[in-house]
Amino acid sequence: MELRTVMGRAAEAAVGVVRGIGPEQLGLPTPCQGLDVRALANHMIFWTVVQGYPAGLKRSAEERTGGAEEGHDFTAEAGWAEEYAARAAATAAVWSEPEAWDGEASLTGAGTMPAAFAGGIVFGEWLLHGWDLAAATGQKLDVDDEVAAALYENVAVKAEMARKHGVFGPEVPVPPSAPAFDRALGLAGRDPSWSPRA
């Protein structure tokens, strides 16, 4: 499966969760250790913008983010969820084009990596962090079977490398009979049954 064909659906799933976050929920814990809902939402907003452009599109990180630095509190701004929705849609549109997946891409502005690998990171960020926020705020991440299968395939390929670099935590055992999305969560170091009350 070509990930470019499901980038829009992945972005929409994340946006649906972000739109459902109430102001009273911003201080709730998430499955990401040390990050509450506010911090994780800000992380997603910042990196969705930075990751929106493969290396072939010559824009600096400052141009992409409007000068905001990581750690900026986007959630303190009016209409932040709708601003995120617009940014996510623009990013998905870029990564839905076949040429975005060719050659090299830079996600941070420092160094490059194969564009196909970078696109997979963008895809995984939407779905894994979208689930993190959904679990933290009592929502459900709305994904279809095709998107869930694509996530599992994407995570399975890079799970061990991600663990070595501290991006994923230790694998959480999930039964082989579990849905593909739950198995992807386990590979990514997440407990599919996590809740803020656990």
C-alpha cells in the first residue's frame, strides 16, 4: 500500500480528536510520559507544520512555523484547533503527491533522510499521537481497517530502530488476534487499554 493514498485520512483522524479536546482537558496526562494534553497537542501542531514540506520544497523551518519555536503554546491562541486542522490538511495534501516520496526530505531542517521514510514518520505521528490524545480525553480515534493496516505495516518496519533512539518505549505485548491498530500501538510501546485513570 502506498502511504500517500491514506495521508488525508490519517490527518483527518488526528484533526477529529484535536477538535474534540475541551479547555478543561488540557492538563490531563497522556500515554506519552511527561506530556500532558496541552504539551502533546502543541507538539503535534508544531511538527505537523515543520514536516509538511519535503526537501524539494525550499522553505525554512521558520517560514513553515511562522517563527514559532518548539514549546510555543499554540493552545493559548483563539481558534487553535481549527488552525491545526488547516495545517494538517495542507501537510496531507503535500504528502499525497507522488513526487513528495521521491529523493530526500528534511523533517527538522538539519540533515535529510529518504523521503519515503520521512513520510512514514508524518503518517505515524498523526495516528499514534492522535490515539494518545484520544485516550487521554475519552475519545475514539476514527480510523478504517485500511488505515489501521497501513499503520501496523509502517510501525513494524521501524519499531526496533525507533526503540533504539528512544522514540518508542518497550514493546507492550498484544495478542496476535488483536486488531491491527492495537498491535501497532503495542509495537510502538503503547498499551491499547491505557486510560488516565489507570
